[in-house]
Amino acid sequence: MSSDPRLHGLSAQAQHWLGLASEAIERRDPGAADAALTQARLLVATHPEYLRLLGLVRYLQRRHDEALAAFRLAFASRPTDPSILVNLATVLRDAGQVDDAVATLHQACTLAPGFAPAWNNLGLLLSGQGAVGEANAAYARALACEPGHIRARTGYAETLNNLGRTEEAVRELRQVLRAQPMTVQAWTVLSNIKTAQLTAEEAAWLERVFVAPGIGEDDRVRLGFALAKALEDQDRYDAAFDTYRAANAIKRRTLPWNAQAFSRHVDALIAAFSTPLHAAPPTLGSEVIFVVSLPRAGSTLTEQILASHPDVEGAEELPDLQRVLDAESQRLGAELAQWAPRAGGADWQRLGQEYLQRTAHWRQSRPHFSDKSLDTWRHLGAAAAMLPGARFVHVFRDPVETCLSCFRQLFDQGHAYSYDLADMAAYWRDYDRLMRFWRERHPQQLHDFGYEALLANPEQEIRRLLAFCGLPFDAGCLGFHKTRRSVRTVSAAQVREPLRGDTARAERYGARLASLRQALAGAPPLQPSR
């Protein structure tokens, strides 16, 4: 008979089938789990453990409604089991019901204050929502319940870094890796702290593990990016490039990218927005500062400068503009480039007001907020029609450095173009021509803010930036690295340091980047606004 208290009172046969189902779920085999539960159903169709496992199977099968129903029935039958609430919250989160998921996890933590998985999952969810301080506290509670909870300690370290406590974060991550060296997420978080130097010993260990047999592709990719960072820290740039190339190639197989199709998408946007639109009223959106850029081009630094001003809240990468436009495309059954030329002023005003309503949270304590979503460069024409009073700060740096930096970064999701240098170069050229088009269409709303120009003359460029945004000069923006706020991007540690002139990497890779340089040649250099 099983020692699992959740199975007490069941027949040996029922325990057998439920045990098989549980094992199949552990190895993420929903087919085998479903078959075992079909047998168990004949014996225990209303038992809470059967219902819990059924919910897990339906979740693995992405049948979210059925999973939610099963977990709710299970909890109704066993209202003292916090693990059911944790499972329920996971499905709610994936179904987009984030507020309900947070409430469910709070319920689990109240029901069982000593249950570490509930606090850990709450930390994970809060962190994803930008509530970094609350997430840090939740992870701390998980560790108080279970000091050896590796996922909670990794999450705790990540939030420490987001809050600016970088040295503590590095210590926590190395504590995790001493206890369990194969904690791949800890390696990912550690290598993403750009100011932390990985040691020669860590590089040697990662070199051995990266080529070891029996590692899943996702883990090998993560270990590869960590190894490449460690090799860079040892000035082994040839080996680092080979490792980046190998890890990127593995990732590229899982994220196909069609550069020609994307180029046609940019063509369609240019055609759609080439004629004047009937925009919303001219002052709508004057609260908004859009920071527009490719990844790894300086957008986090720019937002840190702006958020150091007492009148600006830094909201980071908001999904709201994309969601408003996607919802309108779904309503109309057409892509943005198809419906934008037909939209009237009332349509754009409605969409702009919806965006402002969705983002009202960011204006509770300060009159302006910055939105640095990495999709805005594609949607700038639509955003300008929705919010004619908004300002767009276009952040850019040297194109070779930008493309290389993206190639060196393992993103949490998306950015399929970044895992091949030829695709990355093609993507940059499409971005460049679209941004030049937007500049011609919206010269009064768009300010070019160059990273290299900022390094060369920080005060001059920051004064110009603030003047464009309609903000009085504030000396705090010059000391941006002293501003205390949570930052959730991989640049979190970098923006808490003064400006440095040694962040360029392309020269260290020499001839390895010859094809990238050739692919980017010919475009006129971008210049900051004057």
C-alpha cells in the first residue's frame, strides 16, 4: 500500500492505477497518464486525488477548461489540500486569468502558511507581474518554510538582482550551484547578471557539461549561453563565439524564422501608413513616453534615466499596446496593415483611450510613464494615431554591436530572428528602414537618442531628452544609477552603475563578425536628434 496520505483508504488496485498516472505525469507523458486514469475512473471517479491527477493531465493536454473544472471539484472534496490550489493557480495563469491565479495562491498560503510550493509559485507569479518586492517577500517565506527549496532560492536571487542587491543575488545563486550544480535556471540567472564575472573553474565545469550526453536540448542551450559568458569573462573569445554559435543553432531549430515574410510585413506597414490617417485628438496620450528600440540597444538605460525624474514612472515592457491592437485585429478579422488605412478618428480615439485605461496604474503617483515594449517600433504609426500627444524616444546603438548583443542573449521568449546572425542582420535592416519611415511621418513626435552619443556627452544628451519629453531638467537623471527601483531586464545590474565606455564587444570578435559587418554595410549611420 502507498504511504501517500492522499491515497489512504483506497483499494490496492486504485492506488496502483493512480500511482501509474502520477509517474506518467512526472515524466510529462499525458497519453500514459490518461490511460491509467481511465482504469482508475472505474474505481474512484469522484475521489479528490483522481480529480487532481485528471486536472494535471488535462493541463498537460492544454485542455484548460477541463483542468479547471477537475481542480475545483478536487478542492471541493478536499478543502484542506493547498497543492490543489497551487495546481489550480497554474492553470488560471496560463489561461490568462492572472488576478484569479494570484488570489488562489494567496488562499493557498493562508490555508497552509508552511507550504513552500505555494509561496514559491506566488513569488514566480508576482515577479512576472512586475511586483518584484512582493515576489521577493514570497520567495523569502518559501525559504523560511523549506531552506533547501532550490527553485525558490533561484527566484529569490533573481528578485534580489532586480531590486539592485546584485552582490547578494550572486551569493545566493552560487549557494544554489554548490548544492545542485545542474540547476540550469541558476546558471541562466547568474550569466544574465552582466556585471558578475564567472570564474575559470565555473567555465571549466560548464565546458564539460555542455557536451555531456543525456542533456535535454533546452538545458543544453541554457548551459551553452552560460558557458559562452564564462568564456568571455576569461577573454577566450574564439571559444566563446563557437559556443554561442552552437547554442544558437540548437535554439534556432525550435524557433523557425522567415526573414522574407517579415520583410513583407514591414512593406505592408509602410504601405498602410503612407497616407495620412484620421487620428485621435491631438493631446490624447500626452502622459505617455514610448521608449522605442530593438533589444540590447539601450532601452533599459534610457528608461532608467527617465524614471530618475520625479515626474516619470518607469513601467518597463508593457504588453498593452500590442494587446489593444491584437484585439482590434481579431474583432475586424484583419491584420493591422489591412484595417489601419480604413480606421477613422473615432476608432483611433477609442483604441487610445483603451490603452490609457489599461495603463492607468502607472500614473497613480507621477503624471507621466514610460513604456519600453520591444514591439513598439513596428506599431509606432498606430500608436501615434491612437495617442497623438505621446512622445517616442528612439534608442539605438551601433548596428553590429546591437546584432551581436542579441546573438549573445538567450531571451525568455520570442525573438526568433536573433538566433542566426544572417537573420539578425536582415531584421535590423527592416527595423532601420521602418524607423526611417516613421521619422519622416512623425518628426515632431520622435526623438533619436543614440547610445554612443550619450557616452560621449551624457549631460548634453540627457538635457535634450528631457526637453523633448516636455520635462524640466532634473539632476537626478544624471545620477540615474543611484535611483532605487526594480528593473526586470537582463540589464538590471548594468543600469545601477555609472556610464561605462567599455561595453562594446564586436572588436573582440574580429574576423568572426565579417559576414555580419558585410550584411549591415551600406545603411547610412543613424544620428541622434539635434
